[in-house]
Amino acid sequence: MLAKEVDPDDSFLPPSQRTNYECTKNPTGPLDRKKLIDHINKQALETPDKPELEPFVPGMVRGKKWIPPPVERKLQEAAEQIAIDMGDEYEQALNDATQEEIIDLAAILGFHSMMNQDQYHASLLNKGQPVGLGWDGITKSSIQKVYPAEKPNMTDPEETIKRIKDDDSSLVDVNLNNIKTISDEQYEKMFEALQSNTHLEVLSLTNVGLTDRTALLLAAAIERNHTLRVLNVETNFISPPVIVTLVKSLLTQMTIEEFRASNQRSQVLGNKIEMEITDLVEKNTTLLRLGLHLEFNDARHRVAAHLQRNIDRNDPQHCHPIPYYRYLTVPPPIRSKRSSAERSVSKEPSIPKSIGNELDQLSEEPVIQKSEIYLEIDSNSTKDGRSSRGSLYRPHHVEERMDELVGVEEEEEEEEEEEEVHAVPQDYDVEEDPDNIVIRPPPSDDEDM
């Protein structure tokens, strides 16, 4: 008995059995609720009020009046409003503005707490403010606009399946949204026919009750279909692992550009699933839009960056073979009477004309054929040939071929310069000397006379 009294509470027992209740009493008599209420009312009426020592006088303050404590100076200065001088012109315009003008100004600035919805929409549409609806007007509830219900989807699943199976060339877009009467057998027929279809490009299956079993059949159909570009399976009952299977199936044909699968049975995918989806998306070079809610920042940023790279890669404006070179045309250099050694020291690096033909074949834009073409590397590109956006477009074999041709052309120019120095016209007299060579021009007519 003593151990029962001092032992700690047992959480598996109800509180009434953990302690010895000592206040249990037997009732003194039968309970009559009506008689009890009558007795309470009678006792309240018969009990006299307490006598007042002083009579009540209206407007007379008795006792001490409460005075709030003084506010500290720092708090008082912080609570003071900062005076802003907007200029006499703006202050006069605001002082003379009417309520309608102030409401319009508040709507433009986005101060939604200063007006209701009727005032806001009236100011945006320039309809004028409703009568009696100002700062001091009575707030009234506006009648809600009743919009007609959206029409149901009248697409016939059986006819659609037949057209997909027959590979109808006019059937490009299939929209089965909000049709929940499609059975699993119909899904099997549809996805089996989708494998051999060569014309369907858009397939939308939103809010149709798609489960994991039918989603796996869809993944198998995606792996064999090579014309589908847009796939939408939002608002269904697909689990996260099956979503990974769907994303993985996009890598087989590499034709789908838009894939949406948000708002499924499990709202949170988890870190492991999101990392798997991110790795699969980074391997896909054709996906441009992805409709999935990713919780972790790493997955979101990596997916967004890769999709942006895919968009840039598929954009024809950014698909130049050599986008990081600029070819500048300059006039031909003036040859002065200097030695080849002096000219080789002061000569600027240039790209010979022979490179222009090869660049014409490698680039979509023709290279302007001029006497000299200088090569300048864009400042946005890095040393490894990768731009600030992270896309690699410059072919390395072009750079190697250009260096090779530059070296060959420089050697040819040096040989030509040496020939120009040592070449002597036939009219000139040449006197050979062991130390140097003296070249004298022929005598003119004046000298002969």
C-alpha cells in the first residue's frame, strides 16, 4: 500500500485511478432543477442592497485621477513625425485636391488600405467615384459579380483513342483535362497507341485521376514517341518516385520541350527526389520549361540555370559558331623604306587573308575580305573559351587552324621583304666591295648634258 502511495504516476492509467480521491460524498437528496432556480431568484430579490455612505452625484469625480507617467525624451523624439518639404507647388496641389483626386493618386501609388475595391477599380477605369463613398461615407458591401461556370470538357475519350491509334495527321493537340471518367483500360489503350503515333505534339492530362500504374505506362510511351513536345500531368495522384521515372523517360527521345507535373498526391518531394530530378534535368538538352515545385534552393537554382542554357542554346540568335570573336577591318599598312628587321619589330600581329575563306565556311555570317583582319577576343569570354553565361560555343579546331595559318603567312611576308631589299633593277649600277655593296642610280639626262 505504501509503494502505491509514493510510486510515480503511470501514464498508461487514467488520472482518476492514479490517486485516491477523498472528496466523494453522497447526495443529500434528489435534485430538482426548477426548484433550485426559483430559490436562487427569490434569494436575489429578498437580499437588500448595501447602503451607500454618500449619494451618487452625476459629474462628480471621486478619488484620485490617474495621470500617466511622463514619456522619456528619446521615445518622444522617435515618435515625432519627420517633416518632409515637398515644395510649395506639390503642397498646394495636395491641399487643394479633392477626395476623388486623392483616391486616384492612392490607387496609382498602390495604397490599397486607403480605399475599398470599388474605389480602386473605379479610379483605374476612370469611371469616377461612387456617390456618397468618400472618407466619411458609409461603407457598403458591393454585389459580387457572378461569373458563369466553366463549360465541361466534352472531349470523347474513345474517339480520341481511336484517332491516336489511327495516327490522324490532323490530331496535334489532345486536351483531356477534368475528365475523371476515363478508366485504366482506356489509359492503357491510349498510351499503347501513343508509342507509334507520329503527329501528336501536345498531351494534357490535368485533374484526370492519373495513378502510379497508369503513369508508368505513360513513361514507357514517352520513351518510344518522338513527336511529343508538351506533356502536362498536373493535379493527379502520382508519387514522387514515379515523377522521377517520368523525368527520366524524357532523356530517351529528347523531344519534349515542356513538362508539368506539380500538385500531386505528395506536396513535398524530399531532398533525395529533388536531387535526382535535378541531375536528370541537367542531362536533358531540349527541355525548356519544367512545372515542378522544388523546395530546396540548390535544386531550384541548378534547374533554372540549366533551363536558361537550353533556351540560349535553342535560340537561333545565340547559335553562332564563333560568337566571341570580333573581326575588325583596317586599311592596308603603308610600306616604308625600312629594313626587314625594323619592320618585324614594329609589325602588329595580324590575321592573313587566307583565314577568311575558312572562316566563311565555319561561320554563318560571311567574313569581309579586306587586306588586314585583326582578331580580338570578347571581354565577356574567359580563358577556357566559356562565356559568362556558362555556354561553350567556340570550336577549338578553328583557333588551332588560325594560329597555324598566321605562322605560315608571317614567314611568307618575311621572305618577300628580304627579296624586296636585295632585288636591284637592271638600270642600276652595282659596285661590289668586300665590306659593303654600293648601288648607284643611272645618270639622268640633265647630268649627261
